[in-house]
Amino acid sequence: MNFLDNILFNLITKIVNNRNETTYPCINYKNGCMDRAAMKILSCTRSSRTVKLSALLWMACVAGILVGCGDEALTRPEIEQQFIKENMAARTVQTDTGGTITIAGSTAMEKFANMLAEQFMEEHPDVTVTVEFTGSSAGIEAVLAGRVEIGNSSRYLKEEEKAAGAVENIIAIDGIVVIVNPSNPVHELTKEELVDIYTGRIRNWNEAGGDDEAIVVVGREAGSGTRQAFEEFLGTESACVYANEMDSCGAVAGRVAATKGAVGYVSFDIPDHTVCGIAIDGVSPVVENIRNGSYRMSRPFVMATRGEISAQTKEVQELFAYIRSDEGHRLMKAAGLVVPEY
């Protein structure tokens, strides 16, 4: 073996013989015969006690690609076979002391979900939390199908979803904010005006106290929990006429920021200096008004499970306990959400 092969052999031996090893070194093989990124081993800095796909990718590179480069092959096939056999089954392989939580669903819950996963894993280093943002309906479908353990939804569950076994665990309250471009002088609309705008009866801002500017109606795509909650509030289900249907609240805000005559709706935590949130029926979208119910355009953030929380894995139960703790409440407030009364 040459010097590099000796290093690689020692590292793979260490991985196989040390299942709970928490950090794999980062190495870039630079001899030109493999992609640099493909060889880089990601460092597991959280002491996650899991064997990552990156280590498996590294094993494949060592076992196969190095031979094609003309270097001397590793001479311990039993180690290679043992590693492959034990780690091909999944992207993340649990050790005896670790666990995983899989979550999918609402894009509106992305900010909170990411903050929650990061903070929970920091305090529970033996648990890996993975989150995908596929939309509320897709998240509930996934939890009912058993593909994930938690389905995030930014709307109330439908009766048929509950009948199929989904449990509606409300963890926070979110306001839906109507936004316009900062150049728009309109800073308040009535509910009736909003209905007329989104159904196409009002097409110019001068009909709602603004400038002579065509209205560009922006909203979310079909299946979005944000869209469903917004249209239910207006009573315009299946009647809205959209110029643009976007796949996330961030995309809605981006389109409104870039389009002078645009109007859209987003989660409470989304608006920044690039857009202007407006009052509805004289009530501004602020935390206190959402909490006391005077701002009526709000909806729940739901983390649905298949069956009660008490029937879930230990890791999932710990996650919900964390959400409902003082630390979890601080996390909600940092994400711009309102803490509900349980």
C-alpha cells in the first residue's frame, strides 16, 4: 500500500470497528481521477451516533474508484463486505442508542420546522430529525401512508383525514398577512374589497383607493394550506382568479416585491422591508391582534400524527414535549408565531 491507501484503510477500519464514532475526517482526493465533492467525507459534528450516507459513498469510492486510478487496491475485502452489508439498507442507520424523526409537509412551516429540528437535535444528539417541505396535503398523506412520522399542516385537518387516522396536534397559531408592493399607497382593505380583488371584480387599484395601476393577483398553488385557509376566510373556495400561483410563501413575497401592482398573502413571519403588510377591516396583522382574535385571518400550525402522540415512538413523544415546553414556546415566538393555549 502507498501512503494514501494506508490512511484510507485505517479510516475505514475505524468506522467498521467503532459504530459510535461521531466524527469522520474530511479528505479530498485530488489526483484527478474522481470528483472532488464525491470523495469529501462530511463531518458529523452533532455526535449523532449514526453512520451517514457520506461514509458509504466514501467506501464505494475507496473500494472501486481508486482501483480504476491505478493505485493499489485495499486488501481487506472482509471489511468492505461487512461495511456494505450493514449500511446499504438506509441513508441513516440507527445505532442502538439513537433514533430518527421524519417530518414532511407545509412550506409555510419551514422556518419553525428548521429551527425546531436544529434546536432539538442540539439538545438530543442521539436523535436525527429530517424535514421535507412538500405542502400540507402531501404531508398529511405521507403520515397516513406511514412514510413519515409527522405531517406538518398549515390548516385544520379535513374530516376525511381525521377519519383515516390523522390526529390534529395544534402547536402554534399563525396569521395570514395580505401584502402589497411598498410603492402602493393602499395600506388597508376591507374583507369585501379583498374578495372582489381575488375574484376579479376589482381589477385596478384606483377602485380600492389607490393609483391607476392594474392589480396583479398572486397566491399559492392548489393544495397549499395557506391558500385553503385564506380562501376559507374569504369564502371564495374555487372562485379566486390568480395571475400567478407560487409554490411557497417566500415566492409569493418575492413576486409582490418585484411587481408594482401585485397583491398576495403569506405567513405572518414572511413580510420584510421588501413588501408591505396591510390591515384588514381596520385591524393590523400584529401578534397581539392575532392572539386576542381581533385579527381574524389566522390559522393553526398542525403537526399531525397517525394516532395519538402517546402511541408514537419515544423520540416523537420527546419532540412534542419539547415543543410544549418553555424552550419550545420561546422558539415559536422567535419564529413569529403565537403560542396557543393547550
